[in-house]
Amino acid sequence: MAELQNDRFLKALLREPVDMTPVWMMRQAGRYLPEYRATRTQAGSFMDLCTNPDLACEVTLQPLERYPLDAAILFSDILTIPDAMGLGLYFETGKGPKFKNPVQD
């Protein structure tokens, strides 16, 4: 396994001395990037982007390739959980996420 070239964030988590405060970028902040929008288009839908490991990894790393950040948050979404539970997730235009089979009890 290759040795980390930037372990500033991990050192800070361990309360070890660091040369500066580490920075990470939340995945939502990457949505303005043209490369994110291109990958999103390639995926076809937001949930397809979330559930495709290669594309999710790609959009996770995009901000790190553009900016000198110290960490990234894995691209995913909380809606992957109810979708995996078979609740029939769909997106209603102008309203947002809905479920065909919501939990009743």
C-alpha cells in the first residue's frame, strides 16, 4: 500500500501537530463544478450516480483534483437507504423525493 502524501487531516483527528488547519470539501459544494455536471449527465439520474461506485468515486475525487484540499466526503445520499429498502423512491418534478411504498407501521 502506498504511503499517504497528505495525512494532515488524519493527524489532526489524532490530535497530532499539523502545519495548518486541514480542509475538506463537502460533496454538495462540488455541484457547481463543470466536471461534476458532466459526470452527472453521464450517469443519467442522480440515484444512478449515487449507486455507481466508479462514478461516485469520480465525483468524490473531483474537488481534490482541482483544489489543494486535505480530505473529501464520499459521494452518496441519505436516500440510498430507503431506496435499498424497496420503498419505491422517485422524484416528483417541483416537489422532490417521494415513495411509492412508504412505511405505514
